[in-house]
Amino acid sequence: QEKKIFAVQGPYPVIRRLLRARGWVERKLPSAGRLGRQPEQQRGGQEKQLQEEEGGDGAEQEETSYLLRNQVPYFIWTIRHNAVDCQLLQQDQVFNHYTGVSAFATKEGLCLNLQNLPWFDQADPYTFFPRCYRLGAAEERQAFIEDFRLTAARSLLKVALERAGNALTETEQRPKSSEGPGESHAPHPMSSTEGPPLPPQLVEEALQVCRQHLATLGHQDIDRDSMSPCMMGTDWDRFLQDFYRVVHEGAGLVLSEAQQEQCQTVLQCLEERLPQLAMEGDHNVWILKPGAKSRGRGKVRGGRGGTDTLSRRGPPITTSPPTPGIVCIARLEEVLQLAGSCMTPFARVGKWVVQKYVERLLLIFGTKFDIRQWFLVTNWNPLTVWFYQDSYLRFCSWPFSLRHLDSTRHLCNVSIQKHYRPAQGQHPRLPPDRIWSCQQLQAYLAQVGRADAWHQVMVPGMKAAVLGALRSAQDLVVSRKGSFELYGADFVFGEDCQPWLLEINTSPTMAPSSVVTGRLCARVQKDTLRVVIDRRNDPTCSTGAFELIYKE
């Protein structure tokens, strides 16, 4: 009569325990089939249940569940949305999923729908989401090729300026006694000493391309339906090969003083128009992802980012070409070749996305990390969003390097890093289990003189990114009053602490992979039930660490 019957499918002992403590009883679900049909249709459908280590009287729980086998569960928590036929749910049945969330909870959906955000909101997705393209869509594939080329031109100017600055510094620091009789003190072009210099017109070409791009930025068509003028009149195959020689192989560059001033001026103008100019770095690294996957699923390869891409001293990395997962690549032809080789019947054309890699990262002790940030949606109409005030960091196993694009240094997913040993001689303050709490991050930021960054830059930026992603897909999600959903958003941070959204996951893992996650995962489940169950009966009850950040 109190409708306190629940059903849980999957490894969620905390949810089961918390519901039982509230006086709920469990009706076990069959291991196969879908819930939502009429009880009599499921009669005799009990099969082997998921095995979990839980306390309590197992025999008594099994008996209670058997007696409830034909009863309707009024609270349903499953891993997958398709475990339940939502069309057959009653209005008073609470379910932990919505229909249509692939519009923002897959890499492909997020890539596609954030492009439309300016139509719904004043927010600019390029301020929080690295630019991204679906390689299966012809117009986006061409847009990516253009973007890669333009980024190469900008990167060449950055490298030229950096090397010129280094050369000037070395000249200024050279002892005066080293200047022998007859040596000229006249100004001379600044060049790299890392290899034979390339023709001086290479920098001039890059300047011309960037100027043309700058001239078109104010008149860009939102649909990107034609090739940019700056794409024409350039031998891009030759230009990119020269770019690779400079950036990845150490070839020299000759830069006159006049060109140095021009590079500075052009880059300053571009910075005013391109919010991602700083974070994109100068190696032109991109990341290829299977658009419908999450949590780094699939095999991982390293691309040819430099003269020695895969660390020979590191753990073995899978380099076989079939069905890769997330891949870091720094050469256009490799991106297109690898994406093309993945177009098997099981990997549809439109399911691969390529995204600009955040090269200028906030690192901790020279190591890359990302952050898992939970948020909860309890209504889509009106949109109602809760932001969790606790989160956790995931570290890579090896020090960050753009000359080594292997997964040990660049993919923070626990499901990937658990296969690798930490680097020898890693910083003693890095956690052995590769997990930190956000409180540990805040303590670290305070130690390095950035105590205000968490509350003034990082958290507000993550909230804005989450709301932007949800707003961009709001019209595509099926709203249901009796549903809610917990999500896990993954962010990295630029050197300026600006957060960059990478992806949003449904059914974020609750597996306690460390002491930190063991504590936080249990807590977020507890607080989720406070919001979606307790608050229905008592609107003034505590919602734990959940903060209501948006309600239309």
C-alpha cells in the first residue's frame, strides 16, 4: 500500500542497502528481458540474478522477492536505459533514466548538438568544449581538414616565435669574452639550431594563411558550407610536411625581426577571435574517438607525434590497427587513414569523431589528470539540474609529454590506467592509486599560489559547461515526470584553470577503485536518494552535497 517496492539491476549494493534502510523491499529483476510489461507477463521469468556481495539475510530477501514477483516496483534503478520499456511505466514509477540522452551523453551527440547551442543560448561552446568534428559527415570531415591546416599555420608561428625568443635569450646570456676579433655584432635573423633550416618563405606562407583567416572570421557562415578563402592557393601537402619537420623532427626555422613582429601581431589578433588559441598549443595534436563509446572503451594506440612517439622505456602499448579506441594523433594523413580503416560494418561511418587535444594543460607534478564531476537532472521540462559539490581526479601513470602520445600519458580513464604500472621515479606526492579528491586538488592549488582558482574559475566553468550541454539537447530528450538521471562529466583544465568538457557519461561507475572513490561514490548515491525520494515527502530535507544550480 505504501508502494515501497524497488528493483535494482546491476552492481549497486549501496542503493539496495539505503532503500532497505528506508523500509523498502526488493523485487528481483530477471537477468534478461525488459521491465515494464504487465506482471503476469513476467510470471515464471525468474532467472539467475547478478551476484553481489551484500550483507543481511540473503535467504529472507530471496523469499520476499519471490512473494513480490508479480508486484509493480515503484523505484527502478538500472545500468542501461533499455532494460526498461518506458512506454509501459506507470506515472508513479520512478526510473533512473531518460530517453534520448544520447544527444549529449555520447561523443557524437555532444559534438553535433553543441554546434547548435548558439541558437538556444548566448553561450559559446568553443569556450568550454574543444572543437570537434564527425568524420562520417562529409561537410564536417572537410571542415576538420581545413581546421587542421589552419591550426598548423598558427602553430608554426608560435614555434617560430618561441624559438626566436630562445635564440635571443641564448645570445644575451653568451659571455662577452666568447666574441672573437672580427665577429659581427649586427642584427641577424634568428634561427633554430635543432636542424638544417627550412626556406624562410615557410613562415611567410603561414603568416599569409593566418591573415586571410583573420579577415574571414568576421564573416564566417554558421553552416560552414564552403571552403574558406585561406584554404586556396596553398600547397598544403608540402606545407604540412614542412610543418611536421619543424615541430616533430626539429628542423630549423629562419625568422627575421620583421617577421617576428608580424607573428606577434597576427597571433594577438587571432587570440581575440579564437577562444581556443591558448589551449591548442603548437603541436597540432588531435584525438580520435569512437563516437558512441565512453570510458575509453576499445584498444588504444599512439599516433606518430614526434621522433619517438612511444616511450621505449614504458609499458607495452597496443599498436595493432584493428578497432582502436581513443587515439592521440598529430598528422592529418594518419587521422584520415585510421578513421577510414575503422569504417567496418560494426563501426558505422558517422560514429567516429575527432577533437582538438588540449595541449596547454594544468598539470600536477608534471602529470596529466582529469576530473569526474557528477550532476543530476530531475526534470527536463522545466529543466532542473543539481550539481554535486564533491568530485575526484584521475591521474595518468606516466609524465605528460607531447612527444610521446601513448595512453599512459594522455588517457586518464581508470579502465585504461589500471593496466599500467606507474613510471619509475614518479613524484612522491602523486597518489599510488592515481586518485585524488577535489579537496586535495584545492590544497595543491593553494600551495602553488592559486587558492581562488577552484571556486572562482573551475567550478563556475564546469557548471556553465554542463548547463550548455543540457540546453543544447533539451528538445531532443523525452521528458518524464517520474524519471531522474545521474551523470558523470569529465573535464580537463587549461594552464589558466579554465575547464574543458570532454564527455558526459550515463550510469557513471560506482565501483570503489580507491579509498577516495569508495567514499565519494557511496556518498553521491546516498545524496541522490535524498533528492529523488526524501525530498518528495519533505522539500526542506537535506540534499547532501547536491546544489540546485538551475531550474527554468
